[in-house]
Amino acid sequence: MNPRTIHMLGTVLATLPLLTACSADEQGRFDPQNASPSPTCLQHQAQQPGTRYSGGQEADPTAVLEMMRFYTANGTKAYCDGKPPTAVDQRWTGLYTALGGDTAHVRRPSA
């Protein structure tokens, strides 16, 4: 991510409307697969993006940047189970691109 994108990310976070149906107390968390900083394959996300990622001014910049970093480095890898992205996975990658992430860094669902 270049410096201009990082600056734009801050602007987007400040103005981004809530992208999910999560209530303010539901904090769907992104799983960055911490046990493997550079995984050979991806695990499916278990939770929809919560407000800490999509809550505009209420978002947590550290959590958002962690998610952005993960998809930038690993988003094109196949899922470990060989299946396509789930609807939940697609919500995360949609959020990634909505926040300025390059679509070339995320896996597209198979036709």
C-alpha cells in the first residue's frame, strides 16, 4: 500500500457508512491466521465484518490495517479446503476493496 492509499484509508474510515448489519455491540473479528504470518493457504473467515472494521469513525484503525495488510500479502492464495470464498469471505474482501485495497490482491470467486 502506498502512502497516498494509507492517507485515503484514513479519509474513508472517517466517512464510510456501516457496511454490515451488525449492531454496535457485535464486533465480528477478522482472523489473520496469526499462527502462520505467511500462510500457504487461507482459512475461511468465520464472522462477518463488525463495526470495528466498517463503523466509520467508530472503526478501529489498527484492526482495519491488520486486515488490509493480510489481504495485500495473502489475498490471492487458495483456500485450504479447496473451496471458493464463502459469502462471509466475500464480505471481507469487498470491505478490503471498498477501503482502497487493490482488487488484484484478492481472490475472486470461481464461476
